[in-house]
Amino acid sequence: MDTNTDEVRKRLIETFRPQLKNLIKTEQVVHRIHFLTEEQKEQILHQNGDLRAADRLITEVLKAQHEPGWFRVFVDALEQGGCERAAKYAEGQIPSAEQEADNDLYVELIRILFPSLLDKMDAADVCVHCYSSKLITDADKDIINAEAEPRNKASKLLGRIVKGPEGWFSTFLNILRQTEHNELYKLLSGQSVNEQHGESSAWLQCPVKTPIHFSPLALCLSPPPSYCASIHIHLLNNSCPCVLCVPDECDSRAEAGESPKKQIVLRDYQMEVARPALEGKNIIVCLPTGSGKTRVAVYITKEHLDQRKKQGLPAKVIVLVNKVPLVEQLYSEEFLKFLKPTYKVERVSGNSELKISFPEIVKRYDVVVCTAQILENSLERAVSGEDEGVHLSDLSLIVIDECHHTQKGGVYNHIMMRFLTQKHKNKRLEKERKKTKPLPQILGLTASPGVGGATKMSKTEEHILRICANLDASTIMTANLGQYRKESEKKVESIEARKADPFGDVIKKIMNEIHEHAGLNPGHECGSQTYEQWVVQTERDAVKEGNENVRDCVDHLKQYNTGLQMSNTIRMCDAFSFLNSFYEDEKKKKTSPDGEAINTTDTERFLFTLFEGMVQVRSVEKFLAPN
């Protein structure tokens, strides 16, 4: 077989379409395939569920106008997007039938025990270990950490673990053991199952058709997915067989060609806080974390769009967030999920790769989820005349997430100062009987307005009133959650601080040498979140300016900064292992099959030499040891 021909490659992809659909992380792959048009990418990402999106991606890749090297681009996109197993299938590197059967069983076990994993797993702790073990990628980590609610975080984490590299299940089991999730470890490894029946506990090695017995779990009933047909599930102490639903209902419906329900149903307290906004008033919705503030905002947005459509008025909604990962979270899990296909929804952040301008996106879409700085930049360009930009009069509703940040010096406040300035101008124009400019309705969301550092009640009231004034809000809407109230539990454990940090000392010294080499002055402490933000902005500027040396340096600085952050929660040797893996991968990219260095710049050689020097110095011996 001539595996170099396009037809053979297409047949390979088509043959393994079922496996590829289950392994591809579409949102992390699609933007890396340059031969797909922006319209194709948009259509792919707007599919209902991961399975349909991955299926559409495969279809678009197969029918695209193929230029030389297209297959390599596709495979590289899979590898760089954290889908190594999918890349192997695409290249015809097929696991044995036994390995495939084992993997299918492990995936099914995760699905079956999904409720228990959501309830009992500390996703934040497990996520850190999964990342250091290379079970998930940088992009995976950002998406997972963007989730505020623990169960949602755990759900995202599990969804990416099952698409991880070969050996993901055993790695996951080891992580559960390391993080002292003993009950989950025993449940997944089978150590505590069937003991009362005297059956073998090594059920993970059983054939797929062997009955598997589980303790009763809170599992939902649904028609069985096709891939469960050969596995028989029985609940102990219950003679009736129970058919289990998969966690991702959207995907299972997508497989059947059905559309998921998009009806927004609010609880009584949610409807209560939404009511003034539905009347067109500017308000702040203040509800505890996990009580559905964003769902209220989606409902208000839909009603706003519906009403203005009925009245024949223009409608345009901008949803502002203050962190890049929140853009994807609010877009995919809330606004797109409930507003599509009635309304067109898009998201834009500093990480977006879009070929059309932000003003053009605002014109084309009904709802745009973006970081506040992007809107502020566009408003400023409209004023300066640099380009057409965006005007506040183009918008009919602005939703501001985490609105308690609308304070002096913040980007939210800059946007609202423009709003308030125009509002005062409109009052003057009204008196002069001149035409005023329309202004959008404002909806703020927060879990708490805070106290602004106040120590007295009067100062606290002043702080809250100032936030209301900055947002032009007539009231702060809150509610009694009643039966839906979630009682928080605070647990504090004291640990002894490290007497010495040889890892941090060496890494910071290397980072400072890179700063000096690239002529950079961060002005932030290495290992901090503000430093990470500075790195992202500097990398973006370097790409725009075409400065390859600075871009290479900040790419390595980003990895060092992540290593420093990891060392605060995991062993220094594990943080070092993370950095070592990064450099091993980088050196492979710059080495030919015969071992010779290729296309290596002076800056890259400088960076490699720095890291190799760190490995050789005696000061790192302490953190190279696993204990």
C-alpha cells in the first residue's frame, strides 16, 4: 500500500472517523489547520456537542482543497492540540485490539462512576497533578481552571483525561492515590468491589461482556448508548437492571441527530432578581457563587433580544469578562448553548485567531462575549479615528461579569466613564432639544460587591454606592436562596513553610538572565499571576512586531513561570520534571533524525544552554531527588 498518496490518507481518516471523533479536542485543534477558512472553522465550533464538532471537523478536512503538506498540517494540529492518540490513528499507527478494548472499558468505567467522581474528587488538586504528569495540556488546564463551580471543574477535567495520552487510566489512578482520593482509587481499581460476594477484585482485566457489579449510585435513567450494548450493569440489592446515561448528554443526542433542549428555566429567586432588568433598568445582580448568576444573564439577554426584535429595534449585546479563560466558558457553556440557533453568538479574546476586525464581528453577531480590554480598545479607536471602531450607541445591552471590579483604574471603569459622560451629554442635548445618542442597558453580575478595605459600616456603604454609581445601577438585586442555599465549609490546614527554595532561586536567576538577554523589564515578581499576564501581552506584542527573539524568550519565560507556580503546590522534583519535558520536546523539534541540530537561532541556543547549565549545577540536587 502506498501510504504517501492523498487517497490512502483520506481513507485512513475516514476508516478511523469513530475513534477520531472521540479523541479530538476540536476547539484546541481547529485554529491550527490553516487550510480551513474562517467560515468553516466557525461552522465547526458552532456544532452541538464535542462529537458533532469533531465529526464536522473531519468532514471539512477531507473535502478541503488539498495543497501539498495538508496531511502533515492536520497531524501536527492534532499533536499540538493535545490529541496525540488521534494523530496516531490518522497516521495508521493503530493500537492492538486488546488495547482498544481495554481503553473502551476504562472510558466506560469513568462514565459509569461519573456521579461519584464529581461529588468526591478535588478537581483543583487533581488537575495540578494531571498537568505535571502531562495527562492534560496547557489549554486543557486553562479551560478547566476557568470553571468556578467544583463539579463543573471536575466534569471538564474528566472529559479531557479520557482523551489523554496512552496509559491515561493508570496515570489517573496513580494521581488519585497520590492526592489521597483513596475511596475513588479503590472504586476505580476494583479493590472494594464484589468482596461481599467472594468474587475476584481484579475486574478491570475481565472481558467486556462479563457482568460488572457496582454499589448503588445516584445514576440517571436513559436509553442505552450504542457502545454500552455489550456491557451488562446490575445494581447490588436490586434485581432490576439499570441503564446508564453518558455524562455528556449533548454529545449523545448529537450522535442521534437530535438537537439538545435550549429552554431557559429560572428558579423563583433567579426570576426575582432578573425582574427589574427585564423592565429595562440598569441593575447589579448579586448572588453567591454557584447560584446561577450567568444563567440569569442569559435569560435577560434572550428576553432583551426577543423584545427588541418584536418592536423592530436594533439589538446588540456585549458580554464583558475580565479574564481570558472566562470568554470560552461563558460562550460555550451558557450563551451559545441557550441562544443558538435563534441568535448568532461569537467570542473574542487575546487568544482568538480571527481574520475579521472586532467592529465587523459586532456588526455580524447578535451577542459577543469578549474581554473588556478588547471593547475598550475599539471604543478608543473610534474616538481617535484610527479606524471605525465600536461606539456605545451600537450596543443595546452590556453584561459585565465580576462587576465589583468597576473601580478607579480598572478597564470596566474606563468603559463606564464613557457611558456616564455620554449620559450627561444627552441630558444637556435634551435641554437644548437636540438629538441624543442611544446608550445600552447595563447589567452587572457579582457574587459580592466587597467592602473596598473599609473597616467601618459608613465606609462600606460608601464603597457599595460608588460601585452602583460607576455602573449607573439603580439597585442591587439579591435574594433568599431558601432550599437552594449551599452551605460553605471552610477547612484550614497548616503546613510548615519551606526553609529553603533552591528550585525557585535557580529558576528566578535563569528568568532574570533571559530578561537581560532580551532587553525586557517585566516589573512584576516571577511566579506571580501579574507576571504571567505580562508575559502573554509581551508575547502578543512580539508577534505583531515580528520579533522572533523576544517571542522565543517569552515562550520559555512562560514555562519557567508555570514551573514556579507548580512548585508551590507539588514537589519541586515534579515541577522540574515538567520543565525538563518541555525542553526535551523543544530540542526534538530542533534536531534532525540523525541527531544534528537544525534551524537553531542564537537565542534558542542561549535558552537551551541556560537550562542545561541549571541541570548541571549542584544547587539543584535537592529538588532533583523525589523525596
